[in-house]
Amino acid sequence: MTVDVSVGGGVLDLTDRGVRGALGVTRNAIVAEWEPAMETYLSGAGEMPLTQQIGQAAHLTGRVRAIYYPSARYAGGLCLAVFPDRLSPADEDRVAVNDSTGRLAQRLP
């Protein structure tokens, strides 16, 4: 399986120390376990986890199309969260998944 991603701009790069510094967050905060805190938040008994707050704020700006960040689950891994509603065909933005088995083939937008 391959994934072809092209986003013309608007990527919030949380792997960049300078970007994290500007946001006032550390790498450890980005890779911290967030799922239990999210369950607590959804039950009405806590705050939204920091990573989810960052994602929500980034989306609400209307300018961020994707967030590139270090994986919390896999040391050294990297992740890309794409906001499909922010992709622009005019800018040739795209996310395409190509599966050689033919069971999965998708493209955004």
C-alpha cells in the first residue's frame, strides 16, 4: 500500500521544535497518551486533551490543511492528520491511497 500526499500549504508541523516553541508545547506533550483523557473529557469530567485542543484550534483557523506530528504510539514514527474539508483541488491538494490488492483505493478531494 502506498499513500500519495500533496498539500500545497497550510501544514502545521509539530515535528519542528520552533513551531512547538511558538505554541508553547513540548514534544513530550505532543506524544503523551491522550485517549484516556479524551474518554474522561467526553464523559464530561475533564478537559479536552492538549493534542485535541491543538487540532481543533488549527482547524478553526481555516488556514491549516494538515498537521504533521510525531507518533505517540511508535517511537520515531510520524503521522499526518489531514482536514479533508480544507483541501483545495485548485491548489492540487490530494491524498490518494493505493492498495496493490485492489481492496482499498481512495482519493481526497
